[in-house]
Amino acid sequence: MRTQVAIIGGGPAGLLLSQLLNQKGVETVVLERQSRDYVLSRIRAGVLERGTVDLLQRAGASARMMKNGQPHCGCYLTHDQQMIRVDFAEACGAEVMVYGQTEVTRDLYAAQDGLGATHIHGVENVVLHDIETSKPYVTYDLDGAAHRLECDFIAGCDGFHGVSRKSIPQAVRKEYEKIYPFGWLGVLSETPPLHEELIYANHPRGFALASMRNPMLSRYYVQVPLSDRVEDWSDDAFWSELRARLPQDVAEGLVTGPSIEKSIAPLRSFVTEPMRHGALFLCGDAAHIVPPTGAKGLNLAASDVHYLSEGFIAHYDQSDSTGLEDYSQKALARVWQAMRFSWSVTTMMHHFPEHTAYDREMQRVELMQLASNPTAQRLFAENYVGLPY
Ligand code: APR
Ligand code: PHB
């Protein structure tokens, strides 16, 4: 089999890239190791930057988002009992869209089905070959049979644990990593959200976040030690801890209910450079991971896809490869900005075991500056809603 761009991974990055390319007549094949149902069963974040919203509109995958998504023009950060609102509209004239990644993925699958896109699910033993030549190819197994996919380029959209990043020679890769000394215990519940806007809480007991998916589906998180396991946390224990970390007058409005999903995720910051090697281009979580505090994971995948899709389209339409040559440097410039924001908010909002009283005072003062300084509000808001592409 042959295609123009072989896409490894059918998550948000792979699906959005395939859709934007197919719309412009660039042929793709998406190789995904899981089933479609499995991909759609993943619970991930739910805040879309304005750039991501625009891309999904361009991709013809925005109708349900525009109908069911919730535009948010602010969010709250708390310090013990104090509620601090950051007004995105006032600070930078923009907003975000609250709409679950699961729904984004569902919309992208529907858009790809509409174009008759080629997705191969259940692939195993994917191997990238000859990526340093003009004739790369991918081999994989499907239902016990060996297959070979000839292509011009390979887009590695296979996430942090995929094969693409590791297909770049170790000597070529420069990797940066920061592991945080805690995780997030997340709960999804069919209950009305605590508040109409997101609340990020800094409390001596630890960080908490009150988010939502829709008027009857709430998403909550509490910071937990890395040693904790999901089975250590009953629903009652979770609700009690979440309530304890929110300002008292707000916590009184918390509507609890049975968890329909409960999981613990570790927090890390990770970047690999370069994001291109020969015919292989890394995109999304395959190249970088952010702590979820800044809600940047999906949105960075979207900006990578924007740069890469523009590069491929110019290559095939006008034989202009400058976009492909500039891809890694352009994508990384935005990645590092989001890395700084995500690290900064994570550091400001969480309880670090090694923190001294001085460190905790720094957190307090940073939050008080955010509460009173329009310049601090603007810097936070511009990064949260998404820096320009
Ligand atoms: N072969 C084929 N597919 C693979 C392989 C492989 N060897 N390894 C992983 N995959 C698939 C995974 O099953 C997954 O569906 O690649 C896809 C990668 O998707 P994501 O991990 O979602 O990464 P990405 O598309 O970059 O989206 C980033 O999704 O998971 C969130 O936190 C993440 O918000 C971020 C966003
Ligand atoms: C979520 O709704 O899952 C969510 C929202 C904002 C974040 C992280 C997660 O920063």
C-alpha cells in the first residue's frame, strides 16, 4: 500500500492532521493500535484555546462544539478562602471553549468518515523505516499478517509512549524532563458543576480543580501523593477532600454523586528536540508533555498540527517546503511558551513536599499579584486563552 503522509496514531493530533490534509487533497493513512471505541473511551481535559476552536471550524468538525460547548471568559484561582477571578475578556479580549477532548475526538472521527479517510485500527509492531531517505516506509502487523506502507512522509502522532520519537536516533535527540512529586486524582460525576467557571484551588492540603463537561457532567481533581492508588480513594473520601480544599462558602454548593470515572495521572513536563528528523515529523504528545494545570496538552497538539499541515499542503500544492523545513523550530517556539506557563501555574498552585514557609509565601504573593495587578492578569489570561500561532 502507498500514501503521501503516513500518520502513526489516531488520537486528536493524528485525526486533526489527517482531516486538514485530506480536505486539501493530501492522501493519508492513519495507523492506530487501539480500536475506535477505546480511543473514544479516554477521559482527557476539556479547555480549548481560541486557536484550537478555529482549527476545528476549518476542519469541518465544530458543529457539535458550537452547539454544546461552553464559552468561558474567565476562571477563578483560590488561595485558602480567597477567590481571585481572572477576566480573560477584560484582560485580553478573548475566551476559551469548554468542550471535552472525547467529544473533539468523536467530531474528528465523524469528519474523517465524511471524507472516507483511511484509518487502520488494531495495528501492532509498527516500525518506521528509512526515515533518513526520500523513500521512508512503515511496517506493521494486522490480524497476524505483515503489512508495508510506502509513503513520502511520516507524522508521529502516537503520543508519549509511541514508537515515533524513539525512531529518531538517540544521538540526535535532546530531551528535557521535569517530574512533579504528586499526581492528580480525577473524578467524573453526573452532577451539576460547582460553579459556572473553572476554579483552581491552592490550599495547604493540596491543589484542587473544579471543572465541567456540560450542565450535568462535572470534572474534579485533587492533588495526591505519587504513592496513592485509585483504590485508596472512595467517592466519599474524594468529595470530603475536595470540599476541604475549596473556600468554605463555595464548597457549600458542591453537589456530590457517584463517580462514573476515577483515575490518577502523574504530572510531568517533557520536550524532545528536534520535532523533525528526515521524513519523520513529531506532533502532539509524541514530542511534548505538559502538566494539565494549564490545560495545554490538546491545544499544543492543535498548534503543532496547524504548522505541520500548512507545511505539507504548501509542499504538495506549490512545491514549497519551507513550512516543513521550519516546522520543528516554529512548533518548539510555541511549545516552550506553553511549557513555561504550565510549569508556572503548577508551581504556584500545588503543595510541594519540599517547600519551605518562604516558598509558600512566594505562592501567596504571586496569587495576590494576580488578584491586584492588571499586567499580571493579562499575562495569565493571554497564556491561558492561547498565544497566537
Ligand atoms: N502504533 C499506533 N498507534 C499508537 C502507537 C503505536 N505504536 N502508540 C500509541 N498509539 C496511539 C494511541 O493509542 C493514541 O490513540 O497514538 C494515539 C496518541 O494519542 P494521544 O496520546 O491522545 O496524543 P495526541 O494525539 O498527541 O493528543 C494529545 O491527547 O491524551 C491527550 O493529554 C493528551 O491532551 C493531550 C492530547
Ligand atoms: C478538565 O476539565 O479536565 C480540565 C480543565 C482545566 C485544566 C485541566 C483539566 O487545567
